[in-house]
Amino acid sequence: MTESADTATTPPLPVRTADWWREAVIYQVYPRSFADANGDGMGDLPGVRSRLPYLRDLGVDAVWLSPFYASPQADAGYDVADYRVVDPMFGDLDDAVALMAEAHRHGLRIIVDLVPNHCSDQHEWFQRALREGPHSRLRERFHFRDGKGNQGQEPPNDWESIFGGPAWTRTKNPDGTPGQWYLHLFAAEQPDFNWDHPAVRDEFASILRFWLDLGVDGFRIDVAHGMVKAEGLPDLGSLEQTKLLGANASPSFDQDGVHEIYRSWHTILKEYDGQRIGVAEAWAPTLARTANYVRPDELHQAFNFQYLATSWQAGALRTVIDETLDAMREVGAPATWVLSNHDVTRHTTRFANPPGLGTQIRTPGDPELGLRRARAATLLMLALPGSAYVYQGEELGLPDVTDLPDEARQDPAYFRAAGQDGFRDGCRVPIPWTVDGPSYGFGTGGSWLPQPATWAGLSVKAQSGQDGSTLEMYRTALAVRRSHPALGAADNLRWLDSAGDVLIFERTSGAATFTCTVNLTGAAITLPVPGRPLLASAPVQVTAEQAVLPPDTAAWWTTG
Ligand code: NOJ
């Protein structure tokens, strides 16, 4: 099944700043929903390539592409059938290489998704393991077990899938009788690999090299905390079932043994020039545990999901920011801030709803309030020390689509949890580029999920050049972030006193000081002017001494 890679490889980007990832802004492209070049209603790699100038002009440093590998799409490509093949719905390997080469010409790095915890049930190894029956050596590469009960009719342990229902599915023997069970922490179509098996480790080292040789600048590692399970797969018993952002230790996630894998991958990444990186999607229970993934000999970044899950409240935000900076300082790693991705309700809609609803929300809340807060939250995030991720469409202020018809939904979590959970389709709706056309410029055909009519006004075309639009705010913020000497990676954040639901901090480099002021209250506040205004998320009135910040507004200032 492996496609031949006679395609020319692309040279790495020259390294201009040492450790570029420490302050990079990385834009997540969800390929299905970014741009559709062939008009089939589904985004593709040539579509992404055609929009690279947009990303360059937006001012990001790198692009992370969610999976585009051969896959039956049971979990939107996070069920990989062949790690070295591009799924025809996205293009082919030549398209991937051409995309990397062109991105590099624009000064953009490309990070690809790597899915090592599980594969697709259509992966050749798993299919052989099923075919060859209980004694197949291939079964050792997964977690196959006999069931409990006198007929083996009960799952081998009490773990539940993150998508709902048992984490085990029973197989049929080649003769049709009920057979062993296999473990899948996600959908049944995503069997977990057994990372104690050397063939699994060797295969992934080879997959890393395959993509590194083709020129990728790094990997976002899916479920980076999942590959190693507690010895013997013990029952949870009275422990709470594992949630992605649960506060408890779990036998299925964040086991110490996983770090050995990252130490070996660190060595592989280092063999290549151009500072290639690894980014952990590790939903560890604490920031200190998250920091373990970015120790100097492991990966480079780890998404800060604790920050993502924090509500719009000054005290809570200040605490999580401090805890993050402390935890990352311990290991000498940058903080990696993120507000949205393809798995959570977009932050515009999260902030439109009351706090405490989690990251899967089905109500639109107050969209105007949500957008106001989202814009302020962006200026807060981009002012913090370290790196930041931007999820496609957040620069347009897109809300989640909370009223998708049930028949349009594709998220496996929605089906496994009988419609009670799994609202991830709402953040995956294709983004609008133009004010008209069949899918607002997403492509010449339709769009695999319906786009709301109101998105015409939120399109790139509608917002470009419009003073005060969310898109122009992002463009300015990213340009300021690149040029202000006190911003970026430096660990120089100092809080200034403030009363109530207000955050004020400054960052200094030499004679230059940058100040960020955030009013999280629902009323305007008056502050002494901290310097020359640079940018604000809503119009701020400034006199010689005083600045009036409207409700839910952030502003950037500079001196020197
Ligand atoms: C995390 C990915 O971001 C998500 O989309 C996917 O469903 C799970 N991992 C399983 O691969």
C-alpha cells in the first residue's frame, strides 16, 4: 500500500532565530475544512497550497496540518490506514511535497500530525491480526485479550472509550465464533497499538524518518500521553472514568514509560537540520505533568489545555498563567498557549456561554459577548511569553455552529454517546473566504458541513481592509508581536497591581516596555495611561492621563 516517494524532497528552512518554536505562532489547518481545490465539497492539499499567501500575510510562522493520510475517515482521519500515503480525498504525496516546498518559499514551516496511539481497523497489521486468529503474532502489536466470564463475553477490563461506551470490542474468529477483544481508547475503528512491542517502535521511527526526509518541520503528536498503559491493564475500580482533561491519574494515560519514546524521537529529530520539532497533545492532569513532555531531551512544545479550559475570569487566568510559566521554567521549555482547536467548541462560543460548561457546548449563548471576549482573549494570549496556536477561522471570529442538523454530523463521539456528547462538528465547518459563491469561496462545489448564511459577513473578503475587523486585529497583533523587542519567548512577565476582574502585566526588554491591560468585567474601567497605544480589541478612549477600556476589552501599550 505504500506509495513510492520518488517525489523530490524539500530542503529545510534556514534557521533565522535560534529555537524558532519558542515564540512561534502556529496556525492549525484542518484540511477538510480549509480550502477545496477540486470542488468536491471537501478541503484538500492543493487547496491549502493555494491559500499559503494568506497565511504568510496573516503573519504566522508555521502551519500544523491535521491528518491527511490514507484513512476510512471513521474519526476524520485520526484513524490512519497507511501512514505513508496521502488519502486521495486530499491529493497525493506529490501534493504534500509541493505544499511543503511552497510553504518554505513563503517562509512558513509545516508541521504534520502523527497518530501513534492507534491506527485504523483497516490498517494492514490489524486486518492480518484479525484474519490470522488468536495465535497470530500480529495480535501482539495491539492489545488483544480474552474476555472475562465463562464464555469470554465480558470486556477484559472496565475502561471506557473517550468517545463513550466500552474501550473494548469483541472480534469474531475466522470461523465466525465470538473471539477475543481488542482495546481502543477512542472509536472501535481505532485499535490501540501495543507500544511494548519493538515492531511498533521501529515502525514509528521509520514513519518519522519518512516524513522528515520529505521535508516536514515537525510533528504534532496525537494522544501523546496515551501510548503506554499501566502494566497489566488494571481495572479502574472506584476511580473515575478517564476524561481528557480529568484531574486524576489514570492507568490508560500519562504513564511514565511514555517518555522513553520521546527521548528516542528527540534523537531522531536532532539528526535532521533545520530544528525539527515535536508537539505533544498530552491531556496530562497537571501542568507539572505536562511539563514532563518538554524536558530538554524530549519534545519541544505541549499544548496548554489547562489554559484553554480556563473561564473568562481574571483570578483563574492569572493563576493558570503563573502555574504554566513556573512549570515550563522548571524544564526550560516555552509555554504553548492555545484557545481553540478542532476538538473543542470555538472560544468565541465558549465565552458566549456561562462558565463551567466545559469545552463541548451546544448553545450559542450571547454571540456578541462571546466575540468581544474572544478578541480580548486573543490579545491576552498573544502577549504572553512563549508560543501560541491559532485554529483556522478564529482570526475571523467564527463562532461554533451549534445548530447543525443531526444528519450532517460526522463526529464518532456523537454516535457513540447516543447524541449526548461529541459536538466537535460545530468547530469543523468549512471557513468562508468570500461573501458569495456556493460555499463562500471554500470551493467551487458545496461544503461537507453546511455553513451558516451569516458567515458571508465574517469571510476573509468581508473583513480584509476593514478597520477594527477581527481579521485585521489578528494581522496587526501578529505584526506587533514579531517586531516588539519585549514580546516573544523572553520569560519577562511582571504583573502590576489591579483591582477586581482586571489583568495588567508588563514585559520589558532594554529600554522598551510592553504593557497589556485586560478588562474582564462587564463595565468600562478607567486606568492611568500605560504608554503609547498599540492595539486594542475594542475602541479605547485615551486622554493625556487616562484610558477608558470598554467591557471585556484588552489593549496593548508601549514605552521606549
Ligand atoms: C485527538 C485528536 O485531536 C482528535 O480529533 C481525535 O479524535 C483523537 N485524538 C483520537 O485520535
